[in-house]
Amino acid sequence: MTNQPIELEANSRDEEAQPFSRQELRGMLGAPLRMVDLVLGERRRFAANVAQEHRLPTLLVVLTVATAAFALPFGAVLGPQGFWRIAALLLGSLAICIPSLHVFGRYLGIGLSWAQTLAVSLAAAAVTSLFTFALAPILGFFRVTMSASDVVTPQNMAVMLLICAFAAGIGQLFFVALGNRALARRIGPAAIPVIIPWLVLYVIITVRLAGVLHIGS
Amino acid sequence: MRRDVATLVLASALYGFSIGCVHSTRFGLHNVLKFPLLFLITGAACAVAYFLWALLIGGARFRFVDVQRLAMRLYRDAAVLLAALAPANWFLARTIVPPDATSLQDYPLFLGVNICFIAVAGGLALFRQVHALAQYHPWPLSRRVITVGGWLALSLMVGGQAAWTLRPFFGVRSIPGAETRFFLGSSPDYRGSTNFYEAVYNVVAAAPLAADYTRHGRGWD
């Protein structure tokens, strides 16, 4: 039972994080799995893009594509005809709630532009989407092995897994907004008073939209 | 990684054999195949989620294969610790008072002892991997605990249902082995539960056993 050392590629705290270039971002559209680096593996570089407003339009396109694409497998496992529903849930709830985040944020002193606010919140949605992608095989396994039961059904489990994915996305929102010094400085002390109430609204809207899209019913 | 998988398969097969012997050698031999399968199915279903969880919590640039190796070592350690308990477990399995038509006798005690064994082995393996992560990456303790704890929670969530599908691992001895299916899948158990989570619910809010409960749980009803 020996544990041989595994060499992991760590982010050096001493190095200045370089923002993603347009070429790198466009490359991600061709190789979707590299988007994992963008939203999770290279958080400091992502934050540098947002803080410096570097290539934000391209970044927004990549994040939107990532959010839509990675949500499709979970939707397909839920029901092949409604494969688009999880992607619609993620992007729809964000579209409905983003004006409130930006306007209230500006009013309370958060110094982010529309594009920056959208990039930060889309990063959270992209992480939720990535987690639904990771949890899709688990949901598939539940659907195959669980027969109809009055107490716990695969639909219940799908809802529970979706909640886990949303929790991961919300965690990412805090990591990005508060974990990076440059970005945290721009956001300022109003971050928590704005983000927490906004999350309450976001959860309410997401639950309602899930009902409208017949997810989990 | 191959060596880790081979160790995991051998160790889990040994422990599986020891628990199956509470019913019969036939069930023990079934478990030689089923117990490693339980670990492998759980690991495969959770692979991508392990990776994303490590990235989310750690924020480091892990390679997919590194995360799989670390998670596999968690399983391997637990399986090796359980294999070390296999002789004691086998002895208990062959000497408990077997269930009969009126009572489960010592069978619940055997189940309870094994739950303790699994909890202790899992806990120690978890502790060791939290410690081992420090050698690979300079994370604070809290992040290492959350990372490995998240892997464990995912494994329990999927592993519980995988175990339900692959059951019986133990098997009440009053059930004839030749009449019991190799995998019971989603067939109802003696309380009528059809999946792991429903079974947990039925344990918490236990309904009284039916008078003919020993006739159920063979996979044919």
C-alpha cells in the first residue's frame, strides 16, 4: 500500500497570471474538453481575462457554447426528446436574473461592466453545466438500475444531482468573484451583500423555470 | 495504476468471498466476481465527477489520469484493509447462529459488524489519502479533506445503488442459493424496496415484516 508520488501541474502563486489569448479561446471551440481548463483549471487566468477585460466577447461566446454543450448529455439521459431542457434551464435562468445582478451591483458599488458581470455569472453556469456532464453517467446508471418506486425514483435522483451541479456552480461564482485579488478589488466590499440575495432570486427563478420546462416532473 | 487495479480486484474478491460465506460457499464464490465489480462500476460512473470536483475545490491543473489514480488508491487501500479482515469475517460468517423461519438470529449482528469494518476501512483509507495529497500538492488541510470527502460522498451515492443492483452479497441463509438470481437488480427485497435509497428509507421508517418475508428477495417475485 505505497503511495508513489504523482507529479501534478500546480499553479505557481508567484507567476503573474496571463489572460487567455483569442487564439486559445477560439481553440477551445474546436476542442471542447479544453474548456475545463478555462472554467476550472486556470481560474487565475480566467480572472485576469475578466479583470483586464481582455477578449471578453470571445470569452463570452466560449462560455455560452460550453454551458449549452455540456448540459446536453444530462438532458438526453433525462429524456431524449427533451435533451435541450437543461441547457435551456441554465441559460434561461441566467438571462432572466443577470440584469438584477448587474444593476444592483452597480448601485451598491461593484465596479464591473455588463460584459464582466456576464462573464463571471456565465462561468458559474458553465461549471454547473460541466458538473451535469460529469453526473450524466451516474444518472444513466440510476435510470438503468432503478425500477419504478413510490419513494425514490430516478426523477428524484435527477433533481438531487442537478442540485449538486448547481451547488458546484454557485461555489465557482464565489471562487471567481472573491478568490482573485484583482477581481475582488474591482468588485469591492459589496460582493456578499449583492451576491447572497441575488442567489436567492436565482434559485427561485431556476426552480420555477425547471417547473415550466417539466424538469423533474 | 494497473498494479493498483489488480490489488483492488484481488483484495476486494477476498473480502467479498468472506461475506458471501455467511450464506454459503456458493454465494462466497459469486462475490469473488461481484465485489470487485462493485468497486469498478462505482469508479467508472464517478470518474468524470471526481476529476471536476478536484478541479473545483483545488483550482489546480490536474490531469484526468492523476485524479483517477488518487481515487483508485482510496478504493485500493479500503479493499486491502477489508481483505485483512477477511479471515476474521469468514470465521464469524461460518459460526453465527443462522436465520430461521421465526427470527434473523445473529444475522443482523454480522451485518452490523461488517458495516463497522467497512466504515473503519473506508475512514482509514480516506485519512491516508488526505495525508498523501499533501505530498503531491501544497494545499491546506481543509481543501484536501473536502476533495477526498467529496470523492467519498460521490462513491457512497453511486456505490450504494451499485451494491443494491449487484446484491445479494450476504444473503439470509434461509433463502436457497440455487433459487436466488446472481444479480437481484431492482427486484423488491423482503421489505418491498426496489432501490438503495428506498431501502435506506425503509430502514429509517421500518414497517413490520410480512409473515412470509423469507419467501421474498430471491429475484423472482
